[in-house]
Amino acid sequence: MRLSAANKAGSRSRRLVLAALISMGCICAGASLGSSSIRLADTARIILGRTEGISARDVSIVRQLRLPRVLLAFMVGGALAVSGAVFQSILKNQLASPYVIGVSSGASLGAALVILCGLSLPLLGRFTLPVTGFTAGLLTVFFVIAFSVRLDPNMSGNTVILFGMVVSLFVNALLTTLMALFREELKTLILWQMGSFALKGWPYVTMMLPFVVLGGFGLIRHSRDLDLLSFGEDEAQALGLEARSVKRRLFFLASLLTGAAVALCGAIGFVDLIAPHIGRRIIGPNHRYALPMSFFIGGCMMITADLAARTIISPAELPVGAVTCLIGAPFFAWVYFRRGRG
């Protein structure tokens, strides 16, 4: 039996290594393809710092334009996917996502205040929008969790989902009112909400990286707690887990990842729903392996969606959120009806 468990762990580890290698290839491909295609081998050499024999123009395109964009897309997709996997496990709902507790609506309201009112905070400059959106998104999450605890001390999944939906609807009503009052900036706000990685260079990568590292490793440290919670709160408490406090920490860490992703790049949907399902199919339900696999799959999906967004109608661009919705909506319907038949 121990040998069988060791074989399973080895198989899962090999699959993770393969997923990491595929992700590296996906990053190289994303930095190579575009309106001006560059050979994949040259792109790999540029990333590795070996630029001999490669034109300065190609080096500049990869290093200054495409590579930061692709890395940001990869981190945002991975962050959303990991958050989705955590929320689905905590709420015990295959269709749950971080957006159900108001992260997206709160961040959108914060961003709307910046865009519509032309706010610019000292020292932050052009980063006023992502910082404000991130803060507003987290405040909305804290509000939802605090009131969910008051309504239901055990923080059952249904209570969190229902109250999160109520808060999201209220915040969206405030957002709609602002949009009606400031019609001139309406197009800018709608494009931001649909999500984009255009004109986001290395500073955005630098801002996203700490959240991915802290939030990702924090959630992986709680992988055993997630495994226990998936059996049910009563069983988890019987095994010595403080379910209520652990769920709060998990909500906070997952919302941290989602809030950073939404604040920097807009509300991009369905990656947080699709990637965890694919990850569990490939590697199983053990969160020690499922979370990293979800991260790799979500990152590759986001790179692919962004590549489609910037090449389908080149030289113009589609919002990347529109591309993920076109892919995700049928998948969402398939999961829902499949679960209903089950």
C-alpha cells in the first residue's frame, strides 16, 4: 500500500513537472507570436539573455512589450485559477468562484471612482487605479465575511454565496448609477471591466509578483486543511481542525490573489471556473498537487486568450475578458447540466 501511495505521488509530481515545462513553452510562444512574429528559438535565446545575431528590434519587442505582458497574463490566470479551486473546495460548489463574494464588483467600483472622477493619489500616480481597485475589492470581501459570520457562525457555503450575491448586486447598482452620471468616461470603464493586458509593462509584473508568491504559497501551506474541509466541516472539526478560523484565512488569501488580478487587469471571468476542473481531472483532488496544477493551467489559458485577443482583429485588440467568456460560457453550461444529470 505504501508503494502504491509512493507511485501515485511520483506520478503526480511528474505531471506537475510536465505542466511546468508546458507553461514555459507557452510563455515563449506567447512572446513569439503577434502582429510581428519572431522565431521561437530566437525568443527563447532573448529570454535567456543570448542576443547575438538577433536584431535589436526583435530584442526590444520581446523584452519591453511581449514578455512582461505574457508574464503578467500567466500570473493573473494562475492567481484566478488557484482562487477558484479554493472557493470551490470551501463552498463545496463546482460553480463557485472568487467573484461571488464581491471582489470583482468592489474592485470595479473603486476603479470607477478613479476613472470617472479623474483621481490621482500622491506618490502613486498611474498606479492609483489598481491600488484603489485592490483596496475596494478587499474591503468588500471583509464586509461580506464579517456579516456572513454574524448571520451564520459556521460560515456555511450557502450563506456566504447568498450574502455575497446581495452585496455584489448592491455595489453593481452603485456602479450603474455612477456610469449613468458620467457618460463621457463610460467606454473607458467598460473596457477596463472586460480586462486587458495592453500597455502593462514590467512595473505591473513587479506589482503582481508579491501577491502571487505570498498568496500562492500561503494557500499551498493550507492544502491539507482544504482536503479536510472537502469532507465537510463536522468531519474536519472531529479531526482537530478549527474550521471557522481556517476558512477565514483561506477566504482572505484567495481574495488577495483575485483582488490583485482584478485591480491590475480588470474583471476577467471563467478562468477561475474552468482551470480547477481541468486540474482535478488531470491530477486528482489532493490540493497539494491540484493547486499548482490549476495555477499552470490557468496561466496557460490566460496567455492563449490574450494571444487570441491581440491577433484575431490585429492591429486592433479585443478585450481578453470577451475571449474568456466566449470559451467559458459553454463550459459553464456543460458543468451545470452535467451536474444536474448526475
